[in-house]
Amino acid sequence: MIYVVGHRNPDTDTIASALGYAWLLHERDGDDTVAARVGTPNAQTKFALNYFDVEEPVLLEDASPRFEAICNKAQPLPPETPLAEAWRMHAQTKRPAPVVDRFRNPVGMVTGQSVFEYLSQRLDMADAPFSQLIGVPSGDACDLNVPKFLATDRISDYRDSVLRAERDDFWVVSSNGKYIGTCTRADMIRPPKMQLVLVDHNEANQAVGGLNEAEVLEVLDHHRIGTINTTIPIAFHVDTVGSCSTLVSERMRMARLSPPPGIAGMLLSGLVSDTLGFRSPTTTPRDRASATWLAWHSFGVDDADSKLKKYADELLRAGADLSDRSAQDMVSTDFKAYEAGSIKFGVAQVEVTTFNEISERLDEVRAALRALTEQRSLGFAALMITDIVESNSLLVCAGEPRYYERLPFSRKGDGLWDMPGVVSRKKQLLPTLLGMLQG
């Protein structure tokens, strides 16, 4: 199985790209793909998912191998099963014979050692016929002290302690303790890696946790080149368009595949969101061409342009209401971390229809940014507040002032700058920050 996944703190483009590219890889290449997300969709993305009646991608909390990946799901034996059958199973599989009760609770494992210990305690049967010896219930001759691991537990969290243990076999159980299978110490040494296709990012500090334990197959992105390292060559495509959804839709067109309305609608949403309805300086003719094509598949050819314009306005406004959002949510939902030399910093972005929505809450925002810098050990953190109507932004910063006090914008107050015409974090703000910090 291949997980197609975007960056942490997912926005509409990263969710849409994961859904669209997973669909394309399955339809074009026959891959067993699953669209995944690293975090909770924001209000705008939820609006799009509901509008086009599309299920959100599955939650992928970590890419580290789990015990479910190395689980041997042998058919277990009930405790009353004759030892001969368990012994035969052990001989054929070279693995312990699992014994569980009728509620699938683990009882024990039949191994050569457990049988030897059982017989050693029953010397009164030394002269008994062999058929009688191997006719005892398996539940009487199994190892009752086998450690258990949840199927969802990360193998890396237990590998060192298991390698020091004087045993080789373990249970794999569900969250309520029911039998799923077994695993061995050898299974834990080199577990199969989760296979990932990364969309809408290519920096390790923005990726799903446990990335270094996964196998990255491909990267499809439209941001600056970051720090993803791989052990083998992979398909790596970064292009200068306004959204990753554009890149996905172009590949659909090249493959001569028509996406279903839901997938097309989500890609259209990602494209509109990342280009701010084509007002962002990141917008290219390719984005506009892809939007037209996606609108045809989302709304039909008739009057597609006016339907697209109406939907774009609804989508952007769905993400611009801050009235029910806490300052902590504002600074963390669409937050991206970066590094410039030894300086670690992060920038979040929210959209509004007027700065009046946020002007009275700037102290809350500063406090939330300060907490974020301490929590993540950052030099500073910033919130870019973008007015999607006037195409302007405010920037609020907190942390070490020496890192941001030289910003070339109009200062409006303590850690507050006015940025007329700046709406793109990727193309306008980030290059300015990196140039200032690296210069």
C-alpha cells in the first residue's frame, strides 16, 4: 500500500493534492494507493469536502513501522486442542502455535521450550505412551507469559528492549487486548517500511513523523527545494506553479483521464485556495488553464466560468471567518517551519475579509506566538494575516527581536508590520525572511 500524503497542518491544496494524486496513481498505474493527511483539515477544506461530498483522507499520525506490519496472523488454536496438533503446526510454520480462548483473548504459545517444561513438570507421565503425552490440551503445555504489543505501537519504541530480552516470540493484539497475531524478535530487526508519495512539500520538518523510517517513492511539489533525503533515486518534481493541485491536474490531462466530479472539485478548491482566487503573484497561465479544465469536470461545461467565480468567492470566505477561532488555533493551523542556517523559525497564515476582524486580538496573537516559539524551540514565529479582498497583509512576530527587527516593511507597532500587496507566504514573504536571516 502506498500513502499519498501532504504536509503537517494541512491546507486545502495539500488535502486536494493527496486525494487527486492517489486517484491518479491508482487509475493510471494500478497502484494500491491511499490518500492521507497529517492533521485536521481546516474550516475552508471542510467546506470544500462537504460541498463536493468527498471523504477526507485517512489520518496518518506517523510513518514509523507498526507491529501490524510484521504481524503473522496464523489461525489460533483453542486451549482444548490436542498438543499433537499444536506441535504439528509449530513444526510446519517454524513459529509458535498461538492458543487463544473463545473470546480471542491470548492464552499462551506452544513452543518446543514450553512443551519441554510441561513434560519436566509431569514426570509421573514418563512411562506413558507417546500418544498420551501429545494428547494433552495445548492450553496446558503453552508458555503463559508472552509479552503483548498493540498492533498500532511503533516498533522503534520497543526494539532496544526486545533485543535485550531473552525470548523470541510476542503477541500482537488490538486496543482491547484481542488476538491479532504474533511476531518474533527477528521480525522487529528489519520491518517493512511504509511507502510514501509526498505532495505539496519536500522539507523533512514539514513532513509526517517517522519519515526517516519510511520509504519515499516520489515527491510532487511547487515550493522551494528542502531537505528530504533518500537512500535511492526517486521521482522528484518541483515546478513553479501556484498550487500542487495544478501539477496533479496536468498529469491527469497527460494521462487522458477524466477525474470524477468530487476529485475535480477538490483539486479546483486547492488551486483556488493557494492562488487566492488567482490574485496571488504565484498564479501562472498554467493554473488558470487547469482551473478551467477542472471547473468543466466539477460543474459541467455550461456556464462553468461563472460557477467557478461564485464558488471561488464562497470557498475563500469559508476560510476567512476568525470569529470562532482561538489565537492558538490561528497560529498553529496553517503553520510551516523553516530553517536559515542555525535559526529555526515558523510562519503561519490566516485569511480575513477585513483587518477589523483581527485588530482587537493582536495581543492574543502575540501571546500565542510566544508560546509557540517556546514550545517548538524557535528563534521566532510569525502570523501573516492576509486580507483577501484588498490583497494586503499584516505580519505579527514574536520571539527574539534581533531575528526580525530588520524586516523591510512598514512598522505599525511592536512586532507588527504592514505589507501592502504581499499575499504569498511562499513567493513574497519567505524569500524576504530567508534573505534577511542569511544575509
